[in-house]
Amino acid sequence: MRLRNVLATATAGLAAATCLTATATAPANAHADSPYSHACSSSVSIDRFSDALDKTTYEGTFVGNFSALAVDHRDGSLAAVSDRSSLFSLDSKTLAPKGVVPLADESGAALDSEGLVVDRDGTRLISSETEPSVRRYSRDGRILDRLPVPDALKVAPAGRAVSNGTFEGLTLLPGGRTLLASMEYALQGDSAGIVRFQTWQRTRTTGGHFELGAQYAYRADTGLGVPEVQAIPDGRLLVLERGFTSGVGNTVRLYLADPRHATDTSGIENLTDPAGPDGVRLIKKTLLADLVTCPSLGATAKQPQPNPLLDNIEGMAITGYSKGRLKVLLVSDDNQNAAQTTRFYYLRVRI
């Protein structure tokens, strides 16, 4: 989502608070206070951050406005999508751009592209909050498919979603059969802070296409929205919550969420109890870290921030997993704004 006021996002590479040494090679313009991980909480630490791509261009395209990241497991490369309709391929070690293709809808109009999944065949599933929509694209940007969207989740007046508050996060659950998209904000008629997570199921009868599945409800903290969600190997989710206060800066929190026992809310018109309507089990969540508590690692901010490391964090990808420990890469959306920074954060998360 483009926060059109002067906004700042923090993408912080976090590492488990066990002082594990960083294993990835730091890219150019990376910063760290020591070769050890830096604790943000008992579950999360940050190895380093990188501003290497801030205010750069590649083949005439501005490199920034990043809203989502995804790993292409076929070759280990990193895909990144900007909310200005560009799909990038980045070197996973140096972050250097290796390619960029434009994105558009069926009529050739630009997207407000926000979520990204690299499917098992290398095609890209990309959400746009304009309608909202989820489309499948080839690596060269051709539309291959478009998924159905429930009427209620469409932007008013077609539905009950607020503009710039729809599909922000997109992730494929373990096994590759379930796709999940997170709304950023509540629907009109739902309690403030109750956001809906929509799923689709891949079926053999439709040639592997996705059909509408269950829907779940998640309660974001007061004043925060959900810009990103990523599935972990056991079926739980990493959820980013984010907000911005003018003159103060960004709030960015990382949660572990469990949708496995939540109620299917697809048939419930209004979710009006912020604690969870009668008989409705919300997605359970546990705070992993408020990123304001991370060490700043020498970072500087271009506008007021409660921690100069923070900016408008919007994208997240899990880049490694071993024995309950995740490597997580975050990125901030600079909105092509001089007061904001495109910043990558290397985290380690213990789950």
C-alpha cells in the first residue's frame, strides 16, 4: 500500500536471540555493529541491513517501491515486485537487479501490485489492491490466469473493502495446494482491526487452477494494518503489522499466527466483535518482536522515527529454515520519496 503522506518503513533482518553468527555474505553498503546477531527480542534478532538499492535505477526503471519479495526455489534467485507495476529479479546474495519486466492488467493498465508468490513451475502469482485481484504471470509478464475474488472483498461500491486496504500479503502454504491472501484493513461493516485472510485451493479437476477456499479472521493491533504474510513449514504464518504516525514514525511488529483452528468466516457477513464474534475462532497470534526494540546498527532515518532503523516495511520472504530457526528478509517501500529509504533487513527468527 502506498502511504502517501511522508512515510517510513523498517525492514529489519532479524536473527534468533542466541547470538548466532551471520552466514550470508553482506552486500555492498551493508551495515552491522559486530559479526554477531543483535537481539530484538527473545525470538528475533537482526544480522544487518542494506541500503544498497536506495534511489537507484536499472535499465531505466526506478528500483524501489518494493511491496513484496519471494524466493524462486528453482534457481535460488529473489523476485521482488513494486507497487508501480514492475517485477524484478534480484541476485539473492548481492541484491543486484538481474532483470525487470512491466506488469499490467488485461486492458494494459498499471497495477497496484502488492503480494508475490513464485509458484512451483516458476510462474508468478501477484496480487493487486486496485480491485483487488490475484493474477498469474509468466516470468516475462504475460497474464496466464486470474483467480476469483469474493464480492465482499472487492473495493466499494462493488464490495465492502476500503480503497488501498485490500490484498497486501500473499503466500503459498506448505504442500503448494493452498494460496492465502491477507487483507490490510477491515471491511466496512466489520469491527476495526478485524481483517480477513482469503484462501484458494488448487484442484486437479481444474487442471491445477485455484478455486475459492476458506476465509479466516485476524485481529490486528489498534491502528495497525497487515502489509505482509508468509507461511512457515508447519502451516503457521509470519504476519507483519504496520502503522505510521506523522511526526513520530513507523510501528512494525512481527507476529507468529496459527490459522489451523480458526473458523471459516466466508459465510459470515459482519464480524462486529473485536474480540471475536460468538462461535468464531480468530487466528491466534503471538508477538515475536516489535522492531522498535532492535538495535539501530548505525542506521539513519530521513524523517522522524522511534528507531532510525525503521522505515515503511512492506515485503517479507523466508530465505532459509533449519530446526525451528528462520532466515527472514524484509524490505521497505520508499514510495519513490526522498524522505524514505529502500532498505533490506536480514533477520533470524526462532519459532
